[in-house]
Amino acid sequence: MSISLALAGNPNSGKTTLFNALTGARQHVGNYPGVTVEKREGNWVINGKTLKVTDLPGTYSLTAYSLEEKVARDYLLENRSSVVVDILDATNLERHLFLAVQFMELGVPLILAVNMMDEAESSGIEIDIKLLASLLNIPVVPTIAREGKGKKEIFEELEKFDISTFKGSGFEISYGELIDEEILELEKLINGFSSVIQKYPSRWAAIKYLEEDPEILKIVDKADFKGEAKKRLEDLKNKTRNLFDMDPETIISDKRYGYISGIVRQAVRYKKESADRHKMTDKIDAVLTHSITGPVFMALVFYILFKATFAFGEIPMGWLESFFGFTGDVVTKIVPEGLLQSLIVSGIIDGVGGVLGFVPLIAIMFFMISFLEDAGYMARMAYMLDRVFRTFGLHGASVMPFIISGGIPGGCAVPGVMAARTLKSRKERIATILTAPLLMCGAKVPVFVLLCGAFFGEKAAMAMFWLTMGGWAAALLSAKLLRSTLIKGESTPFIMELPPYRMPTLKGVLLHTWERAKQYIKKAGTFILAISIVIWAMMTFPQLSDQEVSKYEQIKQNVSVEYEGTQELDAKLLEADNLLRQAELKNSIAGRLGTAITPVTELAGFDWKTNIALIGGFAAKEVIVSTLGTAYSLGETDPDAPEALSDKLINDPDFDYITAISLMIFVLLYAPCFVTVVATAKEIGWKWAMFGVISNTVLAFGLSAAFYQTARLGIFS
Amino acid sequence: MVLVCLRQMEKNSHGTIKKINGSREMERRIRDLGLFPGVKFKVEGRAPLKDPVALRLDNCKITLRNNEADNIMVEPEGGES
């Protein structure tokens, strides 16, 4: 019979490290149905057998308050044939046993893996594994997951389980006479409710009922027509309040800790004082979370993060760019000129290539983020910045998604949105994901460089600075607005662990990076390919009538006759060609759309040329500059060398610095590019993703129109 | 025995948790992270903006916001170590 196992444990117990050690690269990441909690599954091949391993989300308890706890609990209740391997941090056994005891009470087949035995030893903690196993009456295995030690032992214990005959370990904690009796009575009562015992073990349900677990209260009260259980709970509450000034729930939790303390006192010996054991982490924290050196170091980390990403990312990005450029050239040569060529080169290769070009950037960014997270530094950043972010209804852990998305110019909202997974609380996560794309991502920068260069000359750098600040202000204020309207409500408790600093394993960091890159590549191959084609079609169809085309051909003819033999011929021919491109673009769906909405967009000072560029910018913000070039009949403008376009803009009488500012406000804030929209949908659902598209565009247009109108009034009055 | 609120504890002072108030969810969260009556701790420090607060427990470090610390009543220990 094939055994499957589920890995469970507290956050920071080394659970994922063990999962990686067991499954290697034979794993995949998905989501639990209907929720955005990551579900990792993999195969463990040992002694010629293949075991299915599921990595449950890290939790401190099974109270089902947080999404992670609920997911872990439901998984265990629904997959009774899995053996649970609970990973505990040997250096922190007492706390980690709190979860283990809850698994024991749930009656699941359980193996305890006491992890980081090496660290425990060097910190002077001696654990008597055999004694622990006999006290708890379940198998206990010492492991060092980082080095892959303990796998064989886990397998040996696993083989001893006969799942088909497993009937629970019969483990019970005494909660004191009063509560114990009540549990027995309730258990009898619950045994009569088939809807409850189909899903939950009856004794466990009885305990949870007394702990006032919301889910259990609901299902039991629903089955309990006479309200008997409810009355019993109320009576018990009155009694315990009178006798001990406590609710049953508190007594139960205290007794659990009491039981665990008893076990730990017998099985664990400390050879060093607590202060000595944590010297290292405390010393590092004294600097890294210090009120002055802490923020300085953090700023340095951000700086390095960006420098390194672009320094290392540019090289492989260049390779990819040349590769797609080369592929485009080859196709241009092989496929005859016409629609098919245009579709393959401009639609598919440029579209997908543009997206895949980001892969190195994303990989490097996640490499460093995983490193910071595994090292324990991410929790410190959240700790130091929580006060700031909380003011805007966010969470300390919102900092990473913000910074990556463009808190420092040059980020990218796609990995930013993905990085918001470290946020455990849903409300703060939605607010973070929806507002992060308002920041200054790398793709917006060329637009600003063009406009600032054209209209602000020497003050361009200053203008860029204020735009970055504007992005921050917009993101934080919109977050505040969201959190006080659509996703309002108390902030989720912040309370969390500051894990000891640890050197991350290369394997763990690499696996994590690969996972993220893989998800991104998959998206580029499917959804993004489809949208690239749609946008290409919008900018290509309908085509000009033959009559129109021949008109431009005629112009070209005239030009070649007129300038024959002169040096100007090529330039003049190109000019004529660009006029054709401009006419083609204006005639396309995107062009017509751009023209049709002019009456509205004029409020913000945008004419049809700008509108088309903005529509194209929905594919990727980089496209704005090149499309603007085509619309100004300059042919495709290379975003890195926009001088010609810049001159055109300066000379356009309808385009002055007020239009430029209005356009910059709009570009900074309007709908995220569709790659970001897809990423957002994956994280928090299509409803929110579409909401982001609409609300950001409305916000952007409102602000730029308000600015444009006010500024014009100022000039004309 | 004089109980004080955790928020009022100075940096580097020691204490023992005596009582946890607050909403059920808040209390449960606090307990789940190992802060329950009888646990001894040291106030390790506060974030640069004075909130949240970091506590050193016997085997781990926990951080919580001041408004969460308001729910925790503590018996302070005299003297520094």
C-alpha cells in the first residue's frame, strides 16, 4: 500500500528544508482549492518506493483562526490516510510541542521529527529522544534537515504504521476534573450527531467545543436541536469563571502548556543559560534593529538588492533580448512579408520575448528575497517598518512588495505582487497587492526620461525624484483609502516570531527561486501569449484600404522621383514610410478607439496619438514610447534613444510641459500592465485584479485631468 | 503584587506574564505564540519608531504591537541583569 505523508510544524521549524531534502526537485507548488495558501507537493523516492509528500502551511496552533491553520486542519481531517510528520525545532521544543500535542489530540498517525539537533547540541541543549518518545508514546526521530540527516529513520518509522488498522493513539490530556467530566458528557452527546462525527473525532470535537472553536461551535450547534451542548458550555463557563476567574478555553490551553512543561522538564536538559544560547542572534539584533544603525543597514540592503539585481540581471537579459531579436530576424527572412510575418514577429516574438526578458530579473530578485527571508532578516524589516505601514492600513511585511514593485525606481510589480505572499493577513495583502503597481516600476522610467528630458531639461533628475515620491504617496494613500472603505476592518494581529538568524541553504534558496521563475514562465507561455496576440491585432486591424495604401505608395513614388540620386533619398523615403505606418495605426482598432475617446481624454490633454500609446502601454509600459513614436510618424522609436521623438514633442504646439506633467501622472498611476494583472489575479482573484485595473485608471485620469484643468486655468486667467 | 501593562515596561526590564485580556482571537494569538501566564521574558527593545516591541523569551524572540501589548498584564521583576 502506498503511504502518503504530510509535513506539519511551526513556521521556522525547518519544515520546508526537510521537504526539500525529501523530495529534491520532484515537487510542485499549487494552491489549496479556493484559497491563496500555497500547497507544495512532491514525491519522495526511497528504497524503491515513491511516497507522496504534502508540505502543510506552517502554523503555531490548530485553532482555525488564520487561513493557514484552517487549511492545515482541514487537510488532516480530510486526508486521514496520511501519516503526519510534525517537525519541531529542537532548540525551542516546548513551544513547538504545543502544536504536536494538538495533532496527538486530533488522533492522527504522527511521527515527531526533532529537527536542528546539531544547533541544539551546540547551544547546550540535551534532548533525550527515547525518553521523549516513551513519555508521549509516539515515534520521535532526531533530524538535521539541512544536511538531510534523519530521512532513513523517518522512513523506518513510517513503515511501522499500518494505516488501515490505525485507530488513534488514545492520547488524552487531563484538563482537571471539572473539564474532563464535561468532555466525556459532550463526547456522548456529539456521538449522536452524525454530521459532526463524519468529519471530526468526537472527543476532539468536544474539546474544541469547550475551546469555543468557531467552526466546531457552528456545526455542533446546528446538529444540536435542543441546544443541550450550548447550555452545557454556558454552565461550565459560569462554573470556571466563579472558581478560577477563567474561561474553559484558557484553562485548557494552560493545562496543555502545563503538560508540555512536564514532559520537557524530564526529557530536556539545558547546559547553558538562556542568555548564552541566544548570544549570536541578540548581538546581531542589537545592531540590525538598533534605532539608528537598523534603518541605515536596511537602506543599504535595499540599495544592494537593486544594484545587484540590475548588475547581474542585465547580462542574461541582454542574451535573451539578442536571442529574441535574432529569432525575429530569422522569421522576417523566412516568412514572406505580410500579416503572418507581422503576427509572428510583432505579436508573438516581441510580446512573449518582452515578458520572458524579465525572467532573469525575477530570478535574481527572488534569489535575494529568499535569502533574506531564510536568514531571518525579513521579519526584522517588518518589525522596524510596521509603525509606518500600519498608519496606512498595511503591515510591516508590506515593505518588500512595495520596494520590489518600484519603491526604488526600476522595480517590477510582477515579482512585487508575488512577494506579497509573505503577508499572512488577507486584508493587508489585498491592499498591498492592489497599490504596489502605483509605484515607479522600471518600465515606466523610459516614459518619464523622455518627457522630463524634453520639458524639464536640467531639472529632469528632480522631476524623477518627485515622481518616485508621488508613486509612494499614491500607493500609501490609496491603501489607506481601500482599508477605510472596501477592505476596512481591524488590522490582523501583528504578533509574530523574530526567528534566530540562520545561514540559508543554497538548495532551499535555489529551489524557491526556480519555483517562482517557473510560475512566471508558464504564464508567459499561455495567457500572456494570448493577450499579446490580441493587442497586436488591435493595433493591426482593420487594415488600410487598397485605395489608401496606394495613396501612400504614390507619395513614395513621387519622393523617389523627386530626390533620385540625392543623398536625402533614403531619409525622405523613410519619412514617407512612417506616414504610412502612422495612417495604419490611426486606422486600426486601437487607433479608432484612441480617436473615439479623445473628447474625454482631452480633459487631461491627451490627443489620439497619446491615447494609442497608452492603450499599447497596457501590454507593457515600455511600449508607450515606441507606440508614441509610430503615432508621431517616426517609425518605431527605440526607448533608449528617444531624441527624435523628444524634438517632435517639443515642437508639437498642442504638447507643452502641462500636458507632459498630466501624462506623467497618468502613466505613473493607470492600469497595471497585463502581466501584473495576471499575477494579481493569481494571487487574489480576477475580481480584485479587474478592480485594480479600473480603480487605478480612474484615479490616474481623475488626478491628471484635475491637474490639467487647474493648470490651464492658471495660464489663461 | 502590582501588575503593570506590558506597554509600560522599559527596555531591558524583566517580568513574568500574569494575565492576558483582550478579544478571544487576540488572546488566542498571543497564547499560540507562547505568551501565556507564567512565562518569563525580557523586553529586548523597541523598533526605531518605538512600536512594535520585541520580547526575549527563554527560547525565542517575539514581537508585537503596543496595542497588542496592552492586553498583557505583567509582574515586573526588580533590577536589571
